[in-house]
Amino acid sequence: MDFSGKVVLVTGGSRGIGAETVRKIVSLGGSAVIHYGSNQAAAQGLADEVGRDNCHLVKGELSQTGAATGIWREALDWKGRIDALVNNAGVFLEEDRKGTDDVWRDTWARTLQINLISTADLCREAINHWMDGAHGGAIVNVASRAAFRGDSPNHWSYAASKGAMVSLTKTLARAYSGNGIYTYCVAPGFVSTEMAQAEFDKDPALRAQLLKEVPCGDIAPASEIANAICFFAAGMATHASGQTLDINGASYVR
């Protein structure tokens, strides 16, 4: 894989899968735009680690309508080009089906806005840019095993948002692969990230319970997901456009 001369925008790029993806891109000769929401310290720490000349930080709250447009434009201004987009940012919010209507709807709205609508907004910006410039690009959407297997009784909106992301990926691939714009999806199971650790902290027995379902015997390191993302973003498998790669330790095999 080679990212020499390429610029990649990674949303949710300051931690977890996003941060590992940034590290991989830079190690392969590329430049990364690191989008982050609120954790400026983590973003700056990562920028120092990979080298300030190799990255650019963009702050943006994807829960806000229209934020994706501003993020894209600021990212594009850095070097005047973006060659690949990695839609990694996401939330894993619990719903209470017996809770109030307002809280129920707010949880759904926030989850869909961050996990799905902002992804669609960024895909739109990327495709318009690449179509207008008469050159192609790659989009990698980070979905979840939940898109296919479903999730817990408290995570309806999360599973729904990730399932929709898979359908979005297929649609974009069918529509724009002929223009050199290739769209892919990766669908991790539980990954060793801060978001996963937060779930383990809430339920100490959860980790052992999850491992019983994983034939590989452990929770996937974020670096393995980053490897798959970079494989697609680097243009190593253009004829896989529209496909979803499962990375879940054989816990769900389709």
C-alpha cells in the first residue's frame, strides 16, 4: 500500500480506529486530515506523534446539522485536494423503550445524525468534488457487525444507523464506480477502543461474555480495522467497490 502524495480525511480521527488509521496512512507516506469533535488534547497528541507536517486538525460537531459541509471545506483548504474519505465517527447510545417520548426521539435523532446523516453529507461533498474535478477517489464507511446481526435491546438506533450505512455504500458504489469513485464498508465487531472500554466499565462481566462468542479468542485491536480501511482507501481493490468486509473474529459469519 502506498499513500504517497495522497490526502485522506478521517472523521473521528483522534482516538480508536480513527487514530490507528491516521497512523497507518502517515506511515505509508500519506497526509491525514484528523477530524475530532471535543477531545482536542487527543487530537493534538496524535498530531505531535505523526508529525505536524503530515496532518491537519479539523474540529467539528457532527451532531449539528450542516457541520459536515464545513468540515469538508476546511479539510480541502489544507492542501487543495482530498483523495479518500474515511467515515469513522460514530456514537453508541442506549435507548430506553419505556422512557419518555422526548428522550427516545432525541436519542434516535442524535444517533442517526452522527452515524448516518453526517456520513451521507460528507459522501455528497466528496462525490461532488471528485465529479467536478474529473478525477476519482475512495470512500470507506465504518459500519458494524450490528448492521447484519443486530445489537442489544438497548441499541435499536445504532443497529439501524449501521445497516443504513451499508445500504448507502452499495448505492454509491453502483452509482459512481464508473466515474472512478469507489465506496467500501468495513463492519467490525467489538474492537479494543475507548468506546468499547466505556461499555466494559458499565458492565464488568460484558468482556468475558463477549469473548465466549468470538472464536478468535480476543477483541480485535483497532490496528486491524485500520489495516482494512487503508487497503480500500489506497485503491488496492477497486473491484470490491460496494462490498462490506466483516472483521469480527468469526463471531458472525455471513
